[in-house]
Amino acid sequence: TGSVSQAAIFGLNGSQWAASPSFQVSANEVQDIIAGFSNSEKILESGIHIAGTKYLTLRADDRSIYGKKGADGVCLVKTNQAVLIAIYKEGIQPGSCTTVVEGLADYLISVSYKRAKKPNSKSKNFFIVLILGAGYGTRLQRDLNASSDYKHLLGVPKALLPLGGRDALITHWLDLFRSHNITDIYVVTNAATYDAFISWAERNQVPSSNIVSDGTLTNETRLGAVPDIAFGIHHFGLTNDHVLVVGGDTLFLNDFDLKELLNHVTSGSCLVTTYSIPDHDVHKFGIVETNQQGIMTSFLEKPDPKETTSRLACPCFYVFDRDALPLIDAFVEESKGQPKETFDATGKFLAYLYPRFNVKTYPISGRIDVGGLKSYIEANAYFAE
């Protein structure tokens, strides 16, 4: 229209939906803007901060916020699900910009606009990836503290350990997902390592708004893996999406074919991965039992090998159908007041899920899990080859 110089759309959860090239609005700026619609006092007093520039606030109410800096200005308008941010430069009439942005907001409200979901390589499905990175890795930290060669990694969360030529373990996942046009990738971490994940996001062109802290600072106060899944789904507004949950301390072997796995995803079913392990390792892993069609019929958390004939371990790589997501909330609610070990591990939820929702399995050749220093060294060597 020639009435706007730069623009962006953000969901009310802070996630970026669209933006002009090179228009970088920080996560803190977005949160302050969203807060300004419900409480204008702060934004009227301290101004509007967008992409590092401060604008004098001219107007602020629960629908619109306007600001100026010299001949430049900003128009912010809130819809039912999003905030429109528009910048105009010298030479553009303020009224022209506000007319366009307010008109677009009216239109989006009238059609109940929501972000269009991005298709992955399987066009009939829509995928969002949620990476779990809120654990504290206490065993690894003990190992690092006792090591002279690796002590420099003390304090680095497992998900961000440099590995196999990449800056972080989860960058392997990021690259794989992006190569399959899966770009909506979110991370749940904790308050102690949040800044480190923000730095990772900046290095890898991941919006900082896609990283969230669960607010915990110690292993003793951690929420647990399943509550973190529920927290991430609600924080990022993913309740209407199929969600792929990935453990931030795990990678699959190099022969893993993501495209082939996605071809096995069907609406109305969840999907988990399995791989075969020897008898002597059964007591270390969550074990899945299936019927002849590969449908989960039982989940056993670290059983004695004599308790089951199955040797199928199940890593944290789960495709949750959108219709199964309410069961995560139900599990968390029913677990309140229980000891943390009854709901912390993700396998505990699988045991709750399979009697209530169809869960299919997909075989992989194996995985590498970073638990302590020894497994980290092995993983680093494997992926460096």
C-alpha cells in the first residue's frame, strides 16, 4: 500500500507469525507491547520499544497503541488472536498508516483470523516441534566437575553441548527438521539456562519468542518432563496442532529417515519410536509391548527382563495427535500431590495414554542418549565421523 515501512504479526503468546525482512522485534519488546494493551500505564510512561528504537507513546488503550519519534511512527493494533505492528518512516502520513493497519485488524477480526498452520513434508498433516530442555543433567554435571578435560562444559545443559561439529546437540534436530520444511520449532527450558538457550536461538536464526523458561532454578524444584510438555503446549498456543515432542538429550543414529516416519503419521493416532535392546539393558529403559499391527498394548517403566518378552525401548520422540493433547493436562492434573517420580518421566504418560488413545509404533535402528560424560564422548565421536 505504500503506507507501511515495516510490519510484523505476533500471536498473543508472543510467537512470531510473520515479519518484514530484517525487522527484528525482541521477545521482551513483544511482551511489553502485549502487556500495554491491558495496562497502558507503563507504556505511556516509558514509551514504546520496537527493534531497539524508542517511540513516544501518543495513545494507548485495549485496542490501539500509537507512537512517534520525529517524523517516524508506529501503529500497534490488537485483534482477538494477534498484535499487528507497523512502522512508518518519514514521508508517510501517520493517518495513512493507521487507516491501513486498523482496517486490516478489523478484517482479521471479522473473519476470526488465526495463524495458518504450516504443512510439513506430509501435506495432510501440520506439525509443531516441542523440544524439552528443562532438565538439570545432574549426573553429567558431576562427571564434568570430576574431569580435567571437560570441566569447561560445566553448567552447559545437555541440549546445548557442542556435538559432532555442531554448536549444540539440538542443532542436529533443528537442521533435520528444517531440511523437511518443518520450521515451527519451540523449546522449553528452565530459568537457570534460559539465557544460554536464547544465545543458541540467536546463533541459529530461531525466534527468541520460541524459547520459554518454566521458571525453575534447581533440580529439586523442576516441574518434570510431562508438566513441561503441558506448559509448553499452552504457553505457545499449540492446543490445536499435532505436536512432535523431542527429548533434548537424545539423537537417533545416522540412518534415521524422518520422511519415512512422517509417512506413517495418521490423524487420530499418536506415534512413538522403538528400537531393540539386549536383555541386560531392559531394566534401564521404558519398554513398549505391541500387538501384531504395531499398536502399543502396554508400557513398562524399567522392568525386570523376566516381566516381559518385549525388548523394544521407547525414546522421547513422540508425535501427539491434537485430539490426544487434553490427556496430557488430565495426566498432570491427576498427578498433583503425588511423588515426582510418578509423573516426571515421559514414559509415565505413555502408560496413561495408550489405554485411552491409539498409539502406533515406528521402528528405528537405535539412539544415542547423553546421560553422563562417557555417553557424551561416545556421541561426539559418532556424529563427528
